[in-house]
Amino acid sequence: MTVTDLLETPTSGEVDFQRLVNAFVDEFRRAALVRRRAMIAEGPQRPGKREGLVAAVVSALCREAGLEAPPWVRDIYSPEPFFAFPARGFALRLRLMLESPPPFRARNVFVPEDYLARA
């Protein structure tokens, strides 16, 4: 799955999209270097909530793998605060804003500190 595939796959909501993000993360981590680069080569052309989340995921995965993030990652963000999980209460929103890893916070996306941790 590529970044473009991830963003273009129809979903019925945030839960389905999160499953796709999880699958992307797992595939990226298992892939050889050439495949990893192909997965992230092309990205979204304009900012958006999901686009910001995906850019943050790619940035974090590249940092983890010791790769340089593709150029498109620098320009993609969420135009408004985006909480990847339902955060209706002020306390939870504040917690996510404080503990989000830098690649996410920089793109106005807020997730738990262990967002990319997989069992």
C-alpha cells in the first residue's frame, strides 16, 4: 500500500481509516528499503485532516527507520486541530496536545504518545 492508496481508499469513518493507517504502518515496518521508499514517494498535494495525519505518520516512520522523509511531508498538515481519536473532553484533548510526538504536533495532529506502537 502506498500513501496515495491509503488516502484514496474509501472508508466509512475514522475507525476504518485508522485500520488502514495501522496496516500501512505494519507493511512499512516489514518492507525492504526499496519498497519503503516506493510506499512514501508520492503524497497528497494539499493539506487536510487525514493528509496531516498521514504526513505525520510518514515523518515518524522515516525517523524511526533512519530515512530522509520525502519532500511532500514538509508541506502537509491539518488546517485545524485534528484529534485522531475521539477526544470530546477538555482534559483528554489537553493530554493529547501535550503528549503527541513532534512529527504529529508540528502538523496540528494530536495522538497518544504511543500512537505508532503495535503489539
